[in-house]
Amino acid sequence: MWAIVVAVAVLVVLTFLPTAYVIQRPGPVYDTIGTAESADGEEMPLIEIDGAETYPTEGTLDLTTVQVVGNRERTPSWFELAVAWLDPARAVVPLDAVFPQGVTTEQREEQNAVLMVDSQAEATAAALSELGHDVGAVVEVAGLASDDAPAAGLIEPGDRILAANGTAITEATQLRELIQEGGGAPVEIEYERDGERGSVEVTPEDGQIAGEQAWIIGITLTTAFDFPFDVKIQLDNVGGPSAGMMFALGIVDVLTPGALNGGEQIAGTGTIAADGTVGPIGGIRQKLYGARDAGAEWFLAPAANCNEVVGHVPDGLHVFSVATLDDSLKALEGISSGDTADLPTCSG
């Protein structure tokens, strides 16, 4: 009896002790070729195209999300963390990994909103390029991550990024890759501001991009394109770049005859660049469970996330590895035809 009393007392104490962690769990799933609720509560097509012929779709192409329980103002209790540790659909992660020091919750939400807008533009560019349309690209600074970011005082919102270390920049992902290749070394960035050109040297710091450790200079980039017709993606209350690949697949499906997915319910995740490269994301395990719980049998995962997928695939879900938009389209073709034997999967 005394042991039970002590255990209960310890649990009560732990309930009120502060923690330094948050919980990631499966979030809502949205069908990119279906509808979504607008801010006014009205059901709207998630992808709406004006100025080009569109076609009926079937099945679903679901983008998956992750919800974060807790923030700097209120972290989960130790009891909540213990419950999450025992749930394979949830993950306990350090607070600083999701809410970096010096970045307010409001700033984080603003950054994620900009990343979402940027991912929609990149997805549209990738989809239209895949279909043979010509698109132009201008990389601009949308904002600074914080007032003490490495680029603060050197680069300003609205600057057009022209080159980095002598390499012309035509896509946001190019600058990110150059910074990572440098391993923390200073980066010489050429820019255009109010019609005048300039250059600065910025030294990256260790930080996080989409939940992954990375070198950062603390700016948010957006890419402006010249599209031949209007593509509008309407999705509120979702941030970050991880829906890019599924947006691109949805756009291709709407603009081409027939059902790209063969009428199947297919889910997936992954960033995308205008050249069709699919990049890694955070929370892949939570997204797998979210897709399974929403009824999907098939899942497209970034090849770069395969090490996190192996051994954590929920029963009833089949996962295929993709590194480009072409890979994703081939996977959909295989699923549609019923011939998936040769499609790459995540293996140990």
C-alpha cells in the first residue's frame, strides 16, 4: 500500500513539474484533389485552376500533417510525455528543436506560413514544368527568422538573391544546399536591393530546417514564378514546406485526363523544388500513422527519410521511396496499374 501511495504521489508531483519537451502527433489529412474548408467555413477546391483545361479526378492524393502538443508557454507534463513515449504514433522531441531559442511562437507561425506559400509556388512550377510549360524564377527574401539571426543587418526582406559563392541562384533550394555544403563556413551572397546590387558575407549557425539539424543564416526565401495561367491552392491553418510534393501531384492530376492514382487513396509527404527534386521532412512516422488512420493503403515517402521509415510502418500501409516528381508519378502509375513489384521501397 505504501508503494502505491508513493507512486501516486510521484505521479502527482511529475504532473506539475516543468519539462523541456513537446509531443508530435498525427495531424489532419487533406486531399489535394478534393476540397478544404476556407476561413469562412465554405468548402472550396483545394486546387483551383483558371485559364487552362482541367479534368475530373478520382480517389485521393492526401497530404499529411503533424500537430505539436505544447510550446514555450505551456509544455506537456511528465505524465503526458510518458503516455506519448508508449504510443508509436507519437514522438517526444526537445522543445528547442521545434521552438528555437529567441524565436517566438508568433514568429514561428509566420515563418511556417511563408514556407507554405513558397512550397505552393515550387510545387506549381514543378508540376507545370513536368507538363512542358515554361516558368521563370526569381528568389527573394521573405523575412528574417529573428532579430539576432546571422543575416540580420546584412540582408533585408525584399532583397533579390542573385548568387552565393559565385553560383547563380535561381531556386531557394540552391542556396540552402550551398550553405549545407560549406559546413558552417562563411557564404558570400550577392543581392539586388531597390535596383542596386551588393554583396555580403554571412556566417551560418547550427539550427533546424523542417525538424532536421542544418546550417542556417536565418532568412526565409520565396521564389516568384511567371506561370502561363493561374493556379490557386486554398488551404488554411497548415504551415511549412512538407506538402509540396503532394501539391505538385494534385496539380498534374487536375491538368491531365484520367485518374493519376487509378482511383486509389494515396497519401504522401515531401518538400519539392521547381526542378522536381523531393526533399526530406520532419515527423515522418507521425504522418505514416495519420495516413493509415485516414484510410490510405499507399504512401509516398522522401528517399531521404527512409532511415526513419524502416521498422515504423503501420500495418496495412505500403510505403514507396521517391526522390523526384518523376519517381512519384511512376509510383502512381504502378499503383494505378496494380504493378508495384519494381517500385523502390524503404529498406534497412
